[in-house]
Amino acid sequence: MLAIKNNLMAENAARQLGKSYDSLATSVERLSSGLRINSAKDDAAGLAVRELIRADIAALGQGARNARDAISMLQTAEGGLSVIDDILVRMRELAEQAATESYSTTQVGIMQDEFDELAAEITRIAGNTEFNEINLLNTTAAEDIEIALGGGLVAGQTIKIDRQDMQATTLGVGGTVEIASGRGVSATGDDYVTGDNAADALTFTFDGDQSASVTVGVGSLTLAEVVTALNQSSRAAVSGWEIASSAYNSETGQYVLKLSHHTAGNVAFAVTNTGATTWASGLGGDAVATAGFVNTDGADSLTLGTQAAITAVGNAIDTKDAYRAHLGYMMNRLESAASVVDIQAENLLSAESRISDVDVATEMASMTRNQVLAQSGIAMLAQANMMPQMALRLLQ
């Protein structure tokens, strides 16, 4: 029907042109942004999945950075331990040097002074080895550090790094360690062992059998007093058993403590202080032993002898080596974890790309089609707009 008031062909052509133009606009937007999903109306479900994946990728990326930061932290701690390693070697050398009889008391005192200064330096290094204000070497091993690898602090998704106290006192080479006091005494009335806490005590146990103990307390006890106290304790444990006596060492010209089991056979024993720290020694027969069976334990500390100082430094080196090895294999583990996290992030990025990125070839073909349709629509709209003029000829 030829009409003047309503140009239905023009309306239809305009509507079709609008659809083609909207499709062309969408193609241009996708090709210019590189994304198939630019808003929720493009693909609501796909957008939701994409945003979750993007969040996971970001978290994994930070997890990889966390692992590498942790490696830097462990390298800082390991650097401090390398210096402590050198110091402990020197302390072991000094303890061995002081054990010989070829030096005077004054010379041994100089060795002791250096030993004490080295112990103080170990504590200083342990107190100042920090990373991001986190101290690594002067805290307890129970206070571990958790490294998040992209999953937060969820159990099983973190790596825990143990911290360990590397201060001299904790290592057993600080405080009251004396490398110059373990070769006996000139007379049984001379001071033999000292303590700095009222609860300080020594307990000698043979082969897990009966024990004898002596309370040292604050101050010092002579060798004779130690012998008397131990024998009182041993007689109470086993009738007639006197564990202790003083023996003269003709090689050194000094008196030392002699310990005897109440039965024949091996007399391997352990000596424990009030802090329940044990030094184990294996001695055969009625062995003659020097002072120096006890360990230092913070406020409950007792003087160590030369042999015990050698043992203490050896134990400190073992402790340091074990923790340094822990730092080494944790660094290796963190490097592996960072690599795995990088791979996970890469795989998620690939998945996110398949959901979100535009297929350029397909979209370019769609754009070309929409361009042709838009051009055709414009041409047809122009023709449709000419139709009402045909009705004017009928009115002439």
C-alpha cells in the first residue's frame, strides 16, 4: 500500500540498520580491546568465571613473589650463621688451647677473655640479623614463619620455616662457660663448682640406675664439699654406697672428682642440671673425671670445665650446622614452590584467555559482514525515504 503518513519500508530499513550498526559497534569494541567479554551483557556466566580466575592468577603471582622474598629472608639468616660458624670454630680452638698444661694461668685468662668476647659477638649477631624487622636468630624454634603461596594461610597451602635461637647462651657457649676451670683444683678445699641460682644442682645417674645429687645453690662449693654431699645422697639411695671421692692426678698436680658405681661393670653415666639438660659421658671402670659435667641453662647455670667447654662448643656447632642445613633445604624448597606457582598461574592465564580474549579472525569476519549490512541498510533507508514522493505524482 502506497501511504504518505506511515513509511513502513523506512521504519523497517532503519530497524535493520540499527541492528547492523550495533553488531558493528560490538565488533569494533572487541577488536579494539582484544576482549570478547567487555561487560556483563556480553557473557554474564563467562564474566563471573573470568573474574574468579583473574583473582586466582593475581594471588598466585603474589605467592611466587612471597616465596622469593622468603628466599631472600633465609639468605639473610644464613649469612649471619656463616659468621657465627667462623666464631664457633675459633672458640673451639681456644677451648682446646686452654686444655693443655703448657700455658700459665695468666695466658689461659687471656684465652678466656677472647672466648667471652666471641660469645658476646654471637649474641649480638643473633640479635641484629633481621629481615623486614623480623628477627631470625634470637627467637624460639616454635615460633615459625608461614609463607603463603597463593592460597592464604590455609593448612597445607603454606610453607613453614622454623626459627631458632642462636644466641650464645642458648647454644651453651655463653654466660658462665669457663674454658679455664676444668683441670681440677690444687687442694680439696678449693672451690670446685659454682652456681648462680638457689635451685642449681647436679645429679649423677649411672646407666639409668640409682642417682646421687648435690645442691650447689648460689655461690661455690669446694671439692671436699661436693664429695660429702654426693656421698650423703648416694648412701640414701643405696646403703653403703659412696659415689664420690677426690683423687690426685699426678700428671697435672691437681685433685679431681672420682665417681664409682655401686656395682661392678660399666659406669657410663649422665649428669643433669636443674634445667634437665644432660651431658652424657661413657667412662669405663672407676674412672677419674674432671669438673665440667654440666650445661648452662639461663638463670639456672653452673660453671663448665675445660672438657665441658670443648663439648659445649662442639654441641653448639652441631646445632648451628643443623639449622643452617634447614635454611638451605628450605631455600631449595621455596625455589621449587615458586616454579610450581608460576606454572599454575600460567595455566590459569591460558584458561582465562580462552574465556575472555577475542578470536580476531572470527571477529574480523563478523565485522566485515556487519559493515556490508550497515552500508546496505543505509542505502535501502535512503531509497525507502524516497517512496512518499511517489505518492505526490498521483496528486498532480
